Amino acid sequence: MTILVAGGGIAGLAFALTCHEIGEEVQVFEAASEIKPLGVGINLQPNAIRELYQLGLEQDLREIGTEAEEWALFYYGAHPVWTEPRGTLAGYNWPQFSVHRGQFQLKLLTAVRERLGDAAVISDASLVRYEHIDDQIIAHFTNAAGESFSKKGDLLVGADGIHSNVRHQMYPDQGSVHWNGAIMWRGVSRCVPPRTKNSFVMVGGMEQRFVCYPVEPLDKNGETLLNWIAELRPQDQQEVNQSDWNKPAQAATFMHKFQDWRFDWLDVPEIVSRAEGIWEYPMVDRDPVERWTDGRAVLIGDAAHAMYPHGSNGATQGIVDTRVLGAAIKEHGLSTAALAQYEARQLGPINELLMRARGEGPIGVLIDIEKRLSEGKTLAEAIDRHEVETFMARYKQAAGFDRDTLNASQQIVQV
């Protein structure tokens, strides 16, 4: 009895650890010839941290990441719209962690190989298609040399990202990804973090903004690896390569728009000047779909619900997917009934969250603020604190990390 997983990213590897926890045999197939620490920073919300702690990964997270203490939204520099504590400082039973995506993926990979053996992860294996035969599923793969091979299993889990081949077979006419017209330039820089030592800071408005947060503990000089994102909606941008998520870029491409963003608590040009590298990403997602299952095949993570990074929910929701699917398998075995239970619990709420992300997620409060400013109101008049508080509370509820609800709930997988 074997579960096949297409994709060795965060969701695929977290699911492999979940399978080990519930006693199911699993094998992960990763398209890359070698899993390297790629990417930049990500945030893991308390609902994901709870599950990662249950998987025995607390020490790993503390070695590579840092506990977020604050979430702060500023309207173009000197004007605070909303600040709030995060993680245990906000009363959660679990912290919120900021980590380097690649380092986190390597920690997951190490844990999988230590617990399941080296043969649990096969690299240079890109899924081409799958087919159902009787009560099993056959996944067909190819490698970089063009050689093909197949593997039979009881379930196929598509964890192969926004350009998922598993999803493409389910939805051959889905079309290209959805681009909202924004471009993100991302990097990491070693410097002193702004505000508290562990603040997640977002500065700007709807057309231009800058985000930064530390992704590792402070060093002896009081500096950290600061993840940052500069986002613009270029008015003259007609085309964008929506498939290229790791395009190297130069600061000159966007920094003319941020050159004056020097505040008494944040110096954007200085942070960007220290970048170890800069990459350009289009702001893309995929339209929500009506099902994530096809017989014995199922989607998780970005393959199921790639969403804009507003709110830092991509990795978190992928991890939660793995746990909900694991709990369903524990209850129903390697069956289509397990996949149906997972889909019934996750699909509706996560599709709603995906659409909330299209509406700018937690920074959607800026839409009303800028509308009021355009009507002649002052910034103080445009910011309604009660309205912002209500908006943020509703977002947390939709994203599954409302504090009181989460603290009162049990871990998803009961072992």
C-alpha cells in the first residue's frame, strides 16, 4: 500500500512526514535533479506551527527561523494604519515563524530521509501523466535525459506547485495563470531589522509598497537576514513571463520609484543596496476550481490553490492541507472516501481565502482608506480603527488562525 507524491516542495515533504506519522508508506518524486535551498522568506502562521511541532520540528524551526513579534502596516512611511502583536505575544499557544523558504525545505527533506530512508525521495522525476487501473493509480514520470518510468500506487498526491501537471490533467483547459498586473522584486539583505527585532512591516499603498521581515535569528552584530519585497504595478508593462518565478533582476529596474523611501525607522534604498541577489516575480495565482480530486488523485498546496502572497498563507495552507489529508487517510485508509473527506473540509474555505487574497488580503483595508483620501478626507479621518480591527479579525478567521478558535482546537491528526 503506497502513496505517490508528485513534488518535493514544502507541501510534498510535509505530507511525507505526516504519512510516516500515521504509518503509511509514501514515496516523493521531485522534478529537480537536486533539491537546493532556493527562494526567499516565508511566514508560517500558528495553525501551521502547531502541526509542525507535532511532527517534531520545533528545534529545526528555531535553528533556522525567528518568531514574529509584530505585524505593522504603514501608509507610505510615517503613517501607521495598523500594528498588532503576533504569535505568542498575541496570546497564541504557538508562535508565528519567519524562515528562509529554502532552508525550511532542506530541514523537511532531512527529516524525511532520516525517518523514511533515502529511497523515500526520488529526484529528477517529473510527472507526465497518471492513469487509473482497477483500484490503483499509475504515475508516469520522465527525467532530464528523456528516460521514462512508471510507478504504481494506491493514491497520487499532486504537490507539484502552481504549474502542476497533476492539476493540468484534471483541468486540461484551465489556461495560463492569472496575473494582476503587479511585479514583485524580492531579495534578502543582511542588516539591522526595523522596529522590533522581529517585525513584519508593510509600507505603502495599493500601487506601490515595500515589505520586509527577518528570517533568521540576530547575529552578534545585531543584524539579521532581512527578507524584502518591492512591489509595483507598472503602467507601461504590457507583457510578463508568467512562468518565470526566478528571474534575476537589477535594483535599477525598480529603485527609482523607492529612492526617496528613507524614513527615520526604515531606509529602503539602504536595505536593497545590501541585497545578496534580486529576483523578479509576477504576482500570479490560479482561478479556484470545483474539485481537487480525480479518482485516486488529489491536489494539495499550490497545485490546489495557488494564491497571491498577501497575508503570508501559501506555505501555511499547504501544510494544513497535508494534515487534513493525513487525518482523512488515517480514518478511511487509502481510499477515495479519504480524498472526498479532505476535499469537503478544505476546498470551500480555501477557495474563499484565495479570492480574499485577490482582494489584497489583510492589506485590503487600504482600498477604502485610499478611496476616502481621494474624496478629500485627511489620513486621520480616512483610517477607521474599529473598521480595520474588524477587517483583520475576519481575515484571521478565514485563514484559520483566529486566536481563540485555534487555541481551543485540537491538532488535526490524532495519533
